[in-house]
Amino acid sequence: MKILIVAPAIGNVYGGPSKCIVELAEAIASLGVSIDIVTTNANGSKTLDVPLHIWITEKYYRVQYFPYWDLLDYKFTWSLTRWLFQHVSDYNLVHTNAIFSYPALPTYWACQLYRIPYIVTPHGMLEPWALAYKSWKKKFYFAVLEKPGLRNASAIQMLASTEAERIKNLQLTTPLVIVPNGIYGKDFEDILSPELFHEKFPDTKNKKLIIFLGRIDPKKGLDLLATAFAKVHKQFPETHLIVAGPDNIGFLPTVKSYFMEADCINAVSFTGMLTGSMKYAALAAASIYVAPSYSEGFSISVLEGMATGLPCVITTECNFPEAAAAKAAHVVDTNYDAIADSLIHCLTNPEQAKIMGDRARQLIFEKYIWEHIAAKMISVYTAIIEGQVIPAL
């Protein structure tokens, strides 16, 4: 089985979506499937320092980067377009990632021309909030270019059952398969010491830390978090909020204004993007994880917070009803009062919060490890390639 994965970008500045594309490819390839990735060298306002137009061999897969021209974040790339039409027929199946970005379009067209089956993963970009955000540049593009490509796909990968439910009104008729994101369990088997984080950010020492881990982006609900945290901090003055994530669209000044208006910015640390040991140390230092999002596909950082054993407060828009069903997280309405009340409940009832965090860790290790997810995706690939009914997962 030879699979081609197409992504607009896999630079780390794009956070969870890029991370899960690479890690899923790696997990699938580790199970014996031949995986190639083609992408651009985009990385926010910069470009990746990587060779172009040649295969780079990683441990389990190959990746090839192409230059691009950025126009309204659509990442036009003639060289990748040409390559797709020349080589897409070398593969049994193509898996394209993200929509509203140009590389998806030539992927659809080349696959249709050469009759190569393809599967699409929108990564939450068909969610109602995501479609409504900057809708002026999406409506025509979606109707004329994106929707026909989605309708001709062999399947659309949904990351959660709630995501699948919310796109039904788009009337795509394409089979939907639910395969969530995952994490590597080995990264969370041993919880690191928080000292590395405290050394770099000394203002966080001896505080009760609440951590937000994600991109600085309008959809992440940081306006809600500012108002919610102000309410929490007034009742628990020892609390301190960590806002950890990259700002690749220049949204940070607006976010800081939310916390200034809420009169709690002195109890907030903006760390920028945390990776590797520093990220794990930050999670170890935290007492509570919070995701106040208006829209998500299926958040990697939520899985990381839960795998650390943190009590988590997430909104219903994080698309994780299984966490609520397992009593492994507070899954709340998307408003600041609900977020604040659940944070206060965790702080007021630390023993209950710890039990919930333990359940969260158990849930992640049982169902959301990459090896399990990769096996599910391989069964989908196999069914499509062999013309079988896609299995219910």
C-alpha cells in the first residue's frame, strides 16, 4: 500500500493540525505502510529552512517541500501542482489535509483525472464557526471549488462524532469516517518536573497555575477566558494563568487587551509557543488545563492536558463529548460564566479534580494513542483501495 499525504504546510507555527498530520503519517508508516508527504515550506511569516524539490527521508516516511506564493493564506504553489499531476498516479490513495488552502485543489483535480481515490481531512474547517469566520472570502470559493472536490472524495475524515453531525447541513453526500487525533503515550508515561518551566518563567513560582495551550487565534475563545479568569482570580488570588502558544496572525495585542479590560493581566504570563521538554514541564507545573474554544476539530493540546492527568475545563465546541461521558473533564457551554464556574469548582474541590484528572489520563491511554488511531486509518485506506464498504469505527 502506497499512500500520498498532501498538506498546505507542516511548520510548527501552525500548532496542532501540523503536528497531527506528521504524527499520524509517522504512526501509519511505522506499521509498514509506505507514506510520502508533499507540502509547502510555509511556516507563518517565515519559511522553513529545508531543501526544496527533493525527498527528505525521515525515520518512517519521506517528505518533499515546495515553494509557494502566499495570497490571503491560500498558499499558491505551481511547482507542487505540476508535481501532483506528474506523480499522483504513483500512489494507491491520496490523503489531503485542510480546506480553504490552494494545495487541496490540484490534489482533487489530479486524483479525479487519474482516477486515484482520495480522502479529505478538513481539521475542523467545516465547523459552523469556522465557515462563518471571514465568510466573505469563503462562500464563493467553497461553492465553486471546494465542495465539488469534497463530493468526489472517497471519504471525509471527521475527528469527532459532533463534527460529523455539524456538517450534515452542507449536504455533501460523501461517506464520513470518524478517526480522531491522538498522541504518543511514551511522551506522557513519566511526568516531568516543573522546575524547567519555573526557571524560565519565575513569576509562575508558588502560584496555582491554569494553562491554556494553543494558537493565539480568534477561534480559541481567549476573550471568554479573560472574563472568566478575572472572576476566578478575584476569588482565588493565588491563581496565575499561562497563555502558551504561537501568534502567527498578529492577534496577541488584541488578546492582551482582553485581559487588560478584565483587570487581570498582571496575573497572566504569555510564554509564546512551548515545545519539547518546556511544554511538558509547563503541563507538569499546571493545576488545571482550560480550552475555551469557539471551534475546534479535535484538539491535540486537550489530549495532552488530559494525558498529563490535569483536570480539564473545555467547551462543547472542542468536540469531545466522550470526555464528558467518561466524567474525565468539565465540558461546558461556550460562555465565560460556565468556564469560570468550572474552574472555580476545580479549585474549590481539589480531591474531586484530581480524580477527574486521573480518569482523563486513563481515557487517553486507552483510546487516543497514535498506534491505535493509525490502525483505524489503515483499515479505512484498505477498504477504499479494495472497493469495500468503509468499516464503522
